[in-house]
Amino acid sequence: MKEGTTRRQRFVAFVISGGVLIASAIAVLYTPWLGVFDLRQVVVSGNRRATAVELVTLSEIRAGQPLLSISTRSVKRRLLTHPWVMQAEVMRSFPHTVRFAVKERKLVAWCRHPENGEIVYLAEGGVVVSVTDEPVPGLEIVGPPMTGWRTGDRVADPDVIELIDALQTTVCGSPPAILRIAALPSVELILQNGLQIRLGATVDAVDRLDALGALCRTIEVDEYERIDLRLGGEATLVPRKAVRR
């Protein structure tokens, strides 16, 4: 009899303690006046272009909100909608702080709006991060397919995005200057040294860049004004015209 009574007492004590824990959690989550783990500070790191004010506003968290009621996954998803933000981590730091650690995109190219002539800055991933009147040094993209021309829009063709990312280095010893995307689609690249390179369809362009690199290691690049790789396995080289003195 005593043994049975003891077991019942232990069970009742367990249920009561569990209820107390649940009630405490509910109080922390849904009783803002409690103030035990309320949000008082947001610390933002890794940002240069996106301001802390923009990111905190975008996160939709508010001062005094219980930390345990903040979904770090939802906040991260909202931060990633900022055009400059490529990666984001959201962490609670008890008792009163939330931390945002972001990695921003790098500028990779610029293009000109086909109608009004505005300069559109493109960052990694082909994302439009700024619209202005001033071009920047670096790769110019002519005729890229776009989802739109406002901040947050992007290059529509993933093959073009991959090609732009692949051009963030020298090609045949010279930085790329202009990348033309024709409607066919067909790609033409012009280097700063004036060399014209025809790469063919965008779907094959990155692979042909690799072939171009191998070719340029076997020729005197300065002797040619055009390299045509549209035939795939064969390259057609057009020499520079001799200058008569």
C-alpha cells in the first residue's frame, strides 16, 4: 500500500513540475511585461552597403519582444531579400540581444537600361543592387535578359549569370571590358586590349572560356584581333592587320 502511494506521489509531483515549466515558457513567450529576455539591442556585422537600419526594419523584430518568440529562420529569410545580402545568420544572445551576421554581394558588372539609359549595377548572382547615372570601372554587359531593371531584379538567364561570375578574372592576360549578349543568343567578349572573342551560345560559353584559356597559352595573343570559338572544337583566329609605316 505504501509503495503504491509513493509512486502516485512521484507521478503527481512530476506532472506538477512539468506544468510549472510549461507555464514558465508561456509566460516568457507571451508576457511582454515580464522583461526577463526581452529584446533591447540588435548587433549587425559584415554589412557595408546595407545599413543596419535597413536590415533591422526588414527583419520585422521590435524592441521589447521576447527573444524566445523570435523565429531566427524567418528573420534570416527576410534579410536575404535585401539585394546586397548574399548570406545571413541570425542568433539570439541572451539576455537581451539579437545578432545579424551578413555577407554582402560583390559588384561584378554594370549595364545600361535599354530605354532611359540609366546605369544598373549588378552584383554576384546577377542581382541589381543599384540604379544610378554613373558607370563604374569594370565589365559592361550589353543586352542581358533581365527580370526587371529596378533594385532587387536580376539577370534572367542562369547561363549568363554563370558566365559573368566566370569573367571576374583576366582572360588571355587582359581584363574583360564588354560582354555582348545577342538575341540568338550568341555571346561576344571584348577585352581591354581590344581582342574580340566570339563564344557562341550562352549555354556553352563557360566551357569555351576554359578552352580559350588553353589556346591563349599556346599563341601570341597580341598578334590577333579576333578569336572565334563558335564551331566548338575548332578556333578561327583573325590576325591583326599590319600597320604600314
